[in-house]
Amino acid sequence: MTMGVRVVVRFAVITRLVSLLLQALLNAAIPDHDADAFSPPPAEDPLLMDPIAEVLLGGLGRWDAQHFLFIAERGYVFEHNFAFFPLLPVLLRCVAAGLLWPLGSWLTLHGRLLVAIALVNSALFVLSVAALYGLGCLVLQDRRLSLLSALLYCLTPANVFLMAGYSESLFAALTFGGLWLLEQGSTTKACLVLGLATGARANGIVNVGFLLYLPLQRALCQAKQLRRVSGDRWNFLRYVWITISFMATAAIGVLVISLPFGVFQYYGYTRFCETSPTQEPVSPILLSLSQMKGYRVPDAASPAPPWCSRPLPLLYSYLQDVYWDVGFLRYFQLKQIPNFLLALPVATLGSLATYVYLRADPEYCLCLGIISSHAKEKDEKSPSGFYSRKVFVYVVHATALLLSGFFCMHVQVLTRFLGSSSPVIYWSSAHLLLCQEPLLVETRATVCVKEKEKHMLINYSLFGIPWRRLEQNPITELLAEWGACSFWTKCILGYFMSYWVIGLALHCNFFPWT
């Protein structure tokens, strides 16, 4: 394990432990808000340790986490449950019923699922941090920028969603890991991992773009190299082979990544559009809840839902339209101004990243990073860091997510939507810190370390963890020298840290958050 991986993994473990402790304290100190959220009745009477699990980990099961817990415990009963993809519930159920099975005498399945959330999402978060660092090293070609980006990710504004019973940690680990494999050239493994990401979240299907772009870019580079070789009679056959290889890779990759989405939609279709009397009946308690709340359940005696008769009967798009009112410009209302303000920081960072990258090399961007002049390639060395040409496709991906989230979705979810799907937010933030923060300039690094070592005689600590153990962590160094930091550093770290803490306080007590 390299030094950089050790630093980011250690910091990720520390931030997870601090997050779990804070959510327990804040959940106990702040009364829960009476929110109009999905709240199914318990399936079992509580056992001895269930009240303890609820006190310590109950904050992880708020808002949409209720859906994931319900699905893991009872399956897909209600129509609107199908807005939540199955990979996380399956994983939680396996851990709760398998690894945590010995606790069955003291904890109900629901209590074990809360413990599973804490264990699974913490482990996945650490994996996602390591994957982001590895991806940054390959794409940015700058280990210092990659390290700082991964450390910022440990303090992500979407922190509470990467810790609670949501699929963000799972999706981030699979997406960053799959892209890391793809950048390494392991296309088959990358397809499988990115296909699993689609089984965790619907927007995983957007990752098809990477699988089309990166192999196409490699194929064109190979063809360009062949063109430079004169007098080779086998060139035509090699061109044909490169073309066939790319088309086969693209077709299989698109199929693998899209398959989980299609299978899940087909499962929903069989549940609600092909109902039969032989289907397992819904329990009386849940049937009563469905009648009281207006939830639709599979019922052979009732008419089929309207989406079943559509030319392309996609349950997911129907749910987003009818249940969550997701659509183009639907959220542009005066009463939603506070939510637009909540999303403003991440939208600003995303827009700034796109603008800065486009301005750095507009010709390369206009050519979509595929076609460039031979003279320019020969005369200029490819830049590294955030301006690396490998970053182009990631900037396009982040921009597409930003635009769709801003204009078509509930805008406040942009923070966790981008924070768990795109590395660009962290790369651009780290790039700004390295450009604008004098304390991070390499020529002053040794001076800063020596000055800090003098102050180490004082017992600096964060929740009992001495700063000395985190000396190689530039984020903790900046926090220790907060008064000397630049304006940009205070803005970026202030945004990350404030959302990191406020999200725990609000979300874990059923208050609205991003």
C-alpha cells in the first residue's frame, strides 16, 4: 500500500467514526421532526438490544433510507418502492441475515439492518476513497492533486448520504472503481463493476458514455499510429480489427451496463402488469397502510396501472413523474428558492470547473478530445493536473449531470447527486486550493511542517485524535492553520465542513436537507 493510499484510507476511517459518533449525539440531543415521510409499521416486536441500536444508529434510517430498509426486510411491496434499486437492499439483507445472524436473539431483523448500514456503508466509503485516489493518479497524472482530492472527498458535503441507509456509498465505490479499471485498460472488469453500479442507482446507466468514449479514443490512437507506419500491407486488416474490436466492446459494454436497469424494470412490469391470483398476498397490516396512504400494491382484481399500457412501459420514469414530480423546469417555483440556495455552492463549483477547463484548451474541447492537430500534438506536451486531457470526458459527464439535476430534478439533491457520481467536484476544488492557497505551495511546505512541529508541543486534537498522527494530511494542516488560510480556502473548506456537520444534524432528525 502506497503512502498516499494509507493517508486517504486512514483519514476516511477517522471521518466515518466521527460521523457515526456525531449522528448518535445529534440524534439524541435534537428532537425528531414530525415529517411526512414513508414510515411503515414494524414487522417484529423489539428485542433486548433494539432500543440501543435505535439510539446509536437510528439516524441512519431517515427519509429514503426507510424505503431501503423496508425493501431489505419485506421486499418490493408498494409501487413507489421501485424507485429504489435493489443492489443495496440485497447487500444489507445478506449482511443482516448472514454475518449478523448470531445477533438474532438480541436484535430483530430491522435492528440488524441498521447495524448492517453502518458496517456496509463505512466499508464502501473507504473503498470509494481509495478508488477515487487511484482514479485521480491515472487521470490527473499528479499524485499531490489526487491526494488532496481524495481527502476533500472524506469531508464531502454529501457526507450524511454516504453514511446513512442510502445507495450513494455503494454507487460511488462502484463508479469510481469501475472508472479506475477502465482507465487501466481492464474493460471487461470495468463493464461488470459499472453494471453493478446501475443495479444500485438508475443514473449508473449514464456511465455507458465512458465505455463508449474511452475505447473509441484508444482505437483512434491505434489507427493514428498505424497511419504513421508506411508500406505495411497488413494495415488495412489491422484497421478492420480495431474497428470490430471497438464495436464489439461498445455493444457488450452497453448491454452489460444497461442490463440491470432493464431486468429491474421487467420485474416491476411482472409485479403490476401481469398480476395473477397465485401471487403472494400482501399482509393485512401493509394492505391497511396502502389503503390509508394511497399506495398501490399488486392486485389482480384491480385495473392495471396506466404506465403498463405505454409503448415503453418504464416504471421508473412513471414513478419519477407521478410520485416525485420530476420533470423539466417543474421545480422552478418561488417556494423552492431555499432549495436552490442549498444547491448553489455545488452548482457553482461544477459550473466553475467546466468554465476553467474549457477556457484552458477550447480547441481540444471543440474537437471532443478525439481529433487534434498533429502539429500541436508534436509541439506541445500534454498537460497534467486538472488540465489533463484525460479529464475532458469527466468534465462532460459532470456538466451533463449538473444540467439535468438543475433543470429536471429536485435541485437540492444536486449535492449528493454530483458528490457521489463525479470526481470533478473534488478535482476542481483541490485544484483551486493548490492554486490559491500559499500554505500548499511546495516551496513553503517544509517551512510549514517545521513551524507546525514546534506547535506540536501543544496537544492539538480532534475528538481525541492528535494532529501529529495526521501530519502528512494537508487538510488537517490547513484546518490547524485556519487563520492563515486564504479566502478561497476558507470558502471551500467552510462549505465542505459546514454541510458535513449540518447535514448530520438535520437529516438524522427528519429535517429536510439536500
